[in-house]
Amino acid sequence: MKLTPMLQQYLDVKARYPDAILFFRLGDFYEMFFEDAQVVSREVGLTLTARTKGEDAVPMAGMPYHSSQTYITQLIEKGFSVAICEQIQDPKDADGIVKRDVVRVVTPGVQHDTENLDARAPNYLAAAYFPDQPTADSVVGLAYLDVTTGDFRATELKGLGELLSELDRAEAKELLLSEAGLALLEPHAERLGKVFMRPRDPEYFEPDALRARQGDGVRLADDLSTDGYFLSAEQVEGFFKTARDFGFMTPTLIEGAISALLNYLIDTQRGVSSVIQRLSPYRAQSFLVIDESTKANLELTQTLMGGKRSGSLLSIIDRTMTAMGGRRLRHWLNYPLVDPARISDRLDAVEFLVRNPALRADLRQALDEVYDIERLCGRVSAGTANARDLKSLQGTLALIPGITALIPAEAPALLQRLADGLDPCAELCAHIERALVDGPPTQLTEGGLFKMGYHPELDELLDLSHNGKDWMLRFEREERERSGISSLKVKFNKVFGYYIEVTRANLDLVPDRYIRKQTLANAERYFVPELKEQEERILGADERRKSLEYQLFEQLRREVGEHLGRLLHSADGLADLDVLSGLAELAQRRDYVRPTLDEGTLLKIEDGRHPVVETTLAAGERFVPNSVTIDSAAGRLLIITGPNMAGKSTIIRQVALITLLAQMGSFVPAKSAQIGVVDKLFSRVGASDNLARGQSTFMVEMTETAHILNNATDRSLIILDEIGRGTATFDGLSIAWAVAEHLHDVIGARTMFATHYHELTELTRTLDGVINLSVAVKEWQEDIIFLRKLVEGQANRSYGVQVGRLAGLPPAVVERATRVLENLEAGQFDEMGLPTPGRTPGAPVEPTRRHNPNQLTLFAAATPAMAPEEREVLEHLAELNPDALTPIEALNTLHTLIARLRDA
């Protein structure tokens, strides 16, 4: 196939970005060719056409550049990468084909068009680096960053399980890893959800390889609208020093992960974005560990059904006023603290704001006008921030002195530190205010950005442009008077410039000096020499004005880029103030109280409430609070029984959520709460399967239970709901019994164990740290009333049939279930479910004969069913009087009974 120069240019660029879909700019369109065109047509529904015909036909698809973002977003959500190839040369200056180059690559983890991102959630790109020949137990280095905000973190993790949990907590969108790492993680792709995994060559993880290719970035000087600003090699080296100085066990793994991230930025953004001002290393153990199963079960950031934010804990507690605050609150929720001193600092600040409602209201009102500085800094670094962005930044900076002044001298230390750290960048703020007009346009190429008086040369061009328009109005008025044509108009378009338009009805009045320019159906267009001369002066000034404003804006944006460190530091403080004031507002509106936290093992909650459930009750319905006390030293394992629908799951979940809220620094929904700090929070609740991975409901349950038993410590909090219910009764009961004993004897964790296995209540006879609790109900005729109250002691039955009636089972089914239950309880079936000899299964049973309302006991479950002959032998033995038998009689009797048993 003979290629045109344009197609050859396309293929040359595509060869450098083989893994990305190339959006190739042709005039006002982005075009895709060959396989890219076919992929885009299939994935987002663009019409597939062809360039040329026959054997030389080239598949082609395209869209207008101004509507491209919708298609880019769709492709990114499917895991594709998109390389944006722009014209970086004015066509008028081109000698042959216009120069084009890729200005950025958009991937799930590297995006700057924040309009298509959740403003209240991060967008992390992550990299995991394993040692050579890794195993599931290998130490791994993890680094992740949000290029829209510059948030850059790194940690060291022990094994695959910790890595999976940390990726879930960080909510990473894209993961870079080696081929060996990919082999380890691929079997767990389902757990990772929408994390797109990208394998990379080994040198990608080598700091020296990064140093060899990283400078100050590649600038495309002719492409201002996407001209990013990048870090120097010296600044990048500072990240590695920070990682080494932190004291990780294997710093080379951390450095490898950092290298991969920064290499990816060079590949996708042409350099290491200057929005990344610092690395924040941390240890996972410095925060309350929450695995992905617990996070999902407790619905911290999204619901189990539908994966929606609405209905999650985050949606209930989020009272922040800014997008920055919303993201920070999400981070606090995913990473609660374990240091009582740090938690106390947050609680002091929240309490102060609760007690000062006027201050809180003023602070929140001011924050409501704060712009998303973090993501603006990301756009400045990427070279995509416009004049309206900078004007919004100036407005936020102007608010900072007033916000600082709101925090009084008697405020707690954390509030004082945050207020003192806010930097109004007064010089920058004044410069933007002096430069930009109010409400500037978003387009940078059409001018209209700067005020009069900002730049002398620009003032002259503005004056000429404005005076030129006045000259046109005056010229139009004079020509009407001179020609006598009252409808004469002076108009302008980009093709013909300025011209005089006269309708056909007035053509006989046209002066001889008018020179015809164009003929229309209903009018003629003319020009005169003086109009042409003025046009050249005006248009020349207008083009020079637009070009100069373009340059001046680039200089202003670069000045903002030089202040990114200060701006991001202020953004940190504003986000924290927003979270703290939001938590105070939540506490006041929802009647939350300050918890007490310490290093002890006591967890005592008085009249606790579920923060989500209490907000979803129907009008007039009251949430019933409950008190719970768990102590590792005494009463560390609570066995909770009661009917379905009684509220067991709600109670154990609310204890976990109250603990989590307290450790993130929030007040809690309770009358009081004393919490010995928890190191890990585990939850095994609900029933779900994973058929795609060949796992049944019971297999998922056992996998999660095994994870808890293998990772919990004596400082952990564990909530379990219906362990062992997914298999046969005896198997499930045996597992539940063994799990409870292991938690009590070996791990010693504070545990709430909700169950329908009433046999587990017998553990109080053998284990000192077990306490039986139940959720109370009241029987009324054949129905039950749920009291939702946790009380001491065990439940005497499960009321399953009554719950079935409430759920709407057909009356005939309910009646038959009642009859079968009575038969079972009356002994008409034995422990194996077989008819008891001498009884008629299904026959009516008088209520007075119901002797055992509980389920089969553990000990009865261990006794096999007996044949009639065996029962007769036992009855004979029971009737014998050994003292009345001679030795020979005893031997003869024993011989006879043994023979009968053998015959049986």
C-alpha cells in the first residue's frame, strides 16, 4: 500500500504509542485509522468508514474535537489508554505537512480532565514492586499518586493479602507491576474490582533507568494549551531520599515502585508533573487496618447493592463544603488512626467547633466559597488551567486571611496549626486580581482575558481595537447620510472582512465609488479604500492583541506554577478544616457525643445507634439504642442469639462503625463510648457467592473466616454473623464452635458472634471470657414483636416460622412448617431426621408435649440413631440391679446382651 504523507505521519506516531488508541488531530476532528478505528467503532459506537477504496482501503473513524471528551471517558472506563496527538504548528507556517505530536496520554490512573472525575474521590495510579521470584508471602513495595492533586504516598506491605487490602483502601484505578507480580495478582483480579493492571518491563522499576531519561521534561513551545510544567532531576531525587530516610525494611522495593510511577508519567505526560511536591511514606500499621471484605460488608464508601455512594456511611457523615474536604474525609474514613494522642487532637478540634456554633457557621460559610485548589494545581502543572481557573484561585486566596482570623487564640492546638499554615500568597493573589478581568472566558485564544492598565502594549492594542469599532459605527452612520440609504449596514465575517451591505431595493442609490465585493440573492456587498485600510489596522491589532494575551497568560500561569508548594500546603489545611467543621456539624445535628479512647482493651458503648440505619427510618419510627461492653480481660467473646429480623446484624455492625468513627476522629452516635484502640477491624457478615471463581456461598464464608483467624490479634475487633450456616447443620455447628474457641483461647480478640446455633451458648460453661446476649422479642398470639433490645442471656428459640409468616409465606406453608417443627421438637423424628419408632410422623402434637424449644444440642447431635433391639438392651441394663446378681448370673446376662447387640 502506498501511504500518503499524512498516513505515514500517523503510523510514525502510533509506533511510539502501540498500547494506546491514537486520537490524531486533523483540523477540527480527531481521526483514528486501522485497528484503532475498528476498536473505537466497536467500543463506543462510532461509525466505521474507510479512507480510499478497494485493496488500499484504510479503516477510519472520527469525531469533532470539541465532543471528544465523552468518547475518551468511555474508553478510559473500559481500561483503554488514549494518546492525544495535536497539531503543534500553525498550518500557515507549515512547509508541507503540519507538525503533530502526542501532548499527553490519558489512562484510568492519569487524567487531568477533572470534569469527568468524581470531585470527592481520589484518582490514584499505583505501582507494586515485588522481589525476584516473588511468592504470596513476599514483602512488596507499594506507591500510589493522584496526578490531579499531587497526593503521593508509599508503604511497605507483608504479603499478597496486605497488598490487596491496601489497594482497596487506596481505591487505586490503575496498577503497574512486573510480569511476576501480574502472575501473582491475576488470580485475585475479581477482588481488585476495577483496578486495571499494566505489566511493565523490569527496567521500569529501576531508579537508574529513570534517572537516565528524566530531565526537566519535554516542552512543546507551540502548544500552550497543553504545555505542562515538570520537576527537575534534583527534585525527583528527593523522593528517593525521603523513602530511604523513612526506615523501611526493604527500601529498594519502595524505590522500585516510585520509579515505575514516575516512568509512567514521563511516558504519558512527557515529564514528572510539578504538582507532585512531596512523598508521604507511611506504615500500614499506623492506621486501623480494614480489609476489602470488611470495607464492603460495612458499606463504608458504597453500598453492597448497586455500589452506590448514597446509603453508605460516607454519604451520611459527609457534611464538608468543598471537594477537597470531601476527598480528605474519604481518606480519614479509609485510614482511621490508632494513636490515641492523634485521635484526641482531632476530637479536641471537633469538640471546640461543636461548642462554638457561631464560629462553625462562619467557617463553613467561608469554606463554601473555596475553590478546589488541589485539582487546580494539577491543571496548572499539566498546562491546562484556564483564566477562569486562575480567577477562582485568586478568589480563594482572598478568603484565607478571613478564615485564619476566625480561629481564636484559645482554639485547640490542631486548629491553631491549621490556621497558621494557611498561606494567602498575597503577591500572587494581587497579581491575578490586577491582571484578569472578572468572569474571563475559558478560551485562551480569543483574548478578552486581561484588564486595561495591566500591560502598556496590550493597552494600546485594546484601545485600537475598541476605537476601531467606534470608527466603524461612525463610518456606517456617515455612509447612510451620504448615500441616502437608511438600511445600509457595515458588517464583518472572517472570510470577507469588513464590507458595506445594500439591499437590492436600494441598488440604484449606490455611489459610484463603491467597489463590488460579493453578490447575494437579496443584497450586494461593497467596500471602499478607507474601509479596507481601517480593516487592516483593526484586524492587525486584534491578531496582535490575541497573541500577546496568550503569551501574558502563559507567563501568569507559570507564576502560579512556581507557587504550587505553597498552594498545596494551604489546600491541605483548608481540607482538614473542612472535615473538622463538617464532623462538628454532623455531631450537632445527629446528637453524637465525644468518645474516650485509650490503650486499654475495654470497649464500652452506652446506648449506641447505627449511624446509617437511624437516618433511614420511616416517619414516626424510633431507633432503639443498645449498650455493649467487650473487654479482652473479661467478656471478650459475646455470643448473640435471637430471631432473624430482630436486629443482631444491625447491633454488631453499629459497634464496628462507632469504633471506626471514633478512631477517625469523629464524635459517635451514642450516649457515651469508651474505646480501647483497635488495630484491625474484621467483619464476616451476610451471604454471597463468587461463581466466576468457582466459590460457593459457604466457600466465600470460609475464606473470609480463615483470613480473620490468620490475621487478627488480641487488639482486633471482630464481628461475625452466622458462621457455618452455609453447610450441613452438624458441619456448620462444629466449625462455628471451633472458630469461637479459637478466637477466645488463641487470639483473644474482642469479638461479637451473632448466631442461630443456640448450642454455642454452652460455651459459657467452659470458657471464662464468653458472655451470652440475645435480642429480645415478645410473643403475641402466633406472632412476634421485635423489641430490638440487646439483653443478657440466650434466646430460647429462633422464631423462624413466625418470621416466614411476616415475610409473606403462603398460610398453607406456614401451617405445615409449624406442624413439622412441633413433630421435630416432640421427638417424632430422631436426631438423624428418621421417624422415631412407635411414633407417627406428621400426627398432631399437643403443645404441652413440646419439651425442647432449642435446636438439636451439640451432644445430641453426636449420638447416633438406635435400632429397636439396641433400645431394648439399654432398657434391660437400666432395670438390672448389679448387687443382686451372683458373678455367674452377671456373666450370663452380659453374654446374652452382647449376642443380642451383635444380632442387631
